[in-house]
Amino acid sequence: MSQNEIKSEQLAGVVERINAQMDSMSKGQKAIAAYILSNYETAAYMTAAKLGETTGVSESTVVRFSMELGYEGYPHFQKVLQEELKVKLTSVQRLNAASRFTDDASVLKAILQADMDSLKHTYENLDDQSFSKAVNMILEAKKIYIMGLRSSSPLSSFLHFYLTILFDDVRHIHSNSANEVFEQILPIGPGDVMIGISFPRYSTRTIQSMQYAQNRGANVIVITDKADTPMTEHADVALFARSDMASFVDSLTAPLSLINALLVALGMHRKNHIEQSFEALEALWAEYKVYDTGKDRQLPSSETQEDSES
């Protein structure tokens, strides 16, 4: 199979490509392939030089290997493999991927750098038109339904918390039980909007709920990591933010930043409404002492401090 033919195979993953060409590979390439197939959660984060050293071949052999599989170079091959891992790896395999870190300091630096890269990638690939369309859909909705399960649950809870200040009828779907989920979204219909949030590994319950909402005539907004996923199949508008896999933890820095932007944009359009809401809330918060203002705390007197020092 030629390189051009491989490039044309849109659905072929890394493992499929390796298996398809294994018989025609050289001895060195087979060593690389065998290592990747057995240790893909580790290999995905190795440099070309490190992978070559581990498999007993040169760095240039690793680069040629990736190009003969149909990728533009080793960085492209590595990026595709990492993307596949986010969807396919089990939690245990994700944990094993953390073996690339050498110590606590390397974890700190690697994770912060990865989050900065995710924000940069999200910023550079913004779709202003889709963002504005999502804002208008939410502004015009009769009822707003929000759904994000498992690791996306903090994102949906955060979005729900602030949307309840902006709008009067916001429903948060927060159950992993299929029956309970569909009971909560049963009334959804034309004029309503469903906001589905999910990142690898994608939640089947969220996908099914978005399909149900679309079939019922509601508008569907999805917040996910990229276009070619099951999450976008039933979406009227898709907003993308990069989410990386940090060992067993899903990095949600960029998705949260995107949600922040969505909330601020909605707030600009609902300024009068939220001013009234905040005035009422501030009165309630003060009455029931929701927040510590410092006024109700009795600071120790100088005499008490002297006694304690003595």
C-alpha cells in the first residue's frame, strides 16, 4: 500500500495502519511497531530519539517509520496516537501513562505547560460565528437543559450555577441512570435548548440525551474537544476546547475557560436582569450570612494575645 493510499484512509487509526503494514516492514520498523502495540500508552509520550533508543534503532528510522505509515512526520504521528489514547485507554492504562514523569517537579511543569498549550490551541482555533450562534440560542430559549456527566460534571455544575442567575428556567441533568436522565429531559421540546458537555472518554448517556433532545425539536449545543466525534452528530452548534489526558485525570482548563467566555457573553446581553438578581441575592446572602465579610468575626483583644504569648 502506497503512502498516498494510506493518507486517503480517513478512518484508519494508528494501530490499524501498523497492523496493515507489519508484513512489509523492515526489521527495525517491526521492532518499533511491536513496542508501540505493546506499550502504546507509554510510546505516545516518547520523543523519536527515546523511542529509537528503547527499540534499538536510530532516531531517523523512527521518523521514517511514522512517515511510511502516512503521517507528515513523527510529531504528527505522536499527536494522532495521543488523541486515540484519550478515547481508547482504560483508567488503569491512563495511570500507566504517568510513568513518563520522573518526579513531582516534572509533573508540575508538564501539566502546567500542557494546560497552557491547550488554551493556546483553543484560542487559535476559535469559531466566532459558532460562539455567537450558541449565545443567541441560549438567549432565545424557553428552557435551558445542561448535561455533563462523570469528569464533565464539574463543568456542567459550574455552568448551571451561573446560568441560574442569568435565566429563570435552567435544568441541570445530573444522573448516570438512563431512566432518571430521560425522566429529567422528558419535557424538552421546540424552543428549548440542550447544552451537552463531554470530553474523552465520551459519555454515552450525554450523546443519547442530545439525540433525544434533537428528535424532540430542541436546539442542541455541544461543548467538546473536536468535530469528528459522536458528540457532534446531533449538535446544531458545536464549541470546541482542547482537553488533554494528564495520566488518569482529564485536563479541563481550556473547556472551563470557554464556558467562562460563554457566561460573560450571556451576561452582557442580560445585564439588567442580573443586576436585579444580584441585588436580591446580596440581600439574602447578607441576611443569612452566606459569606464571611469579616464584620461578624470577633478578633482577639490585645490582652488575650498577651495572655496567650505568656
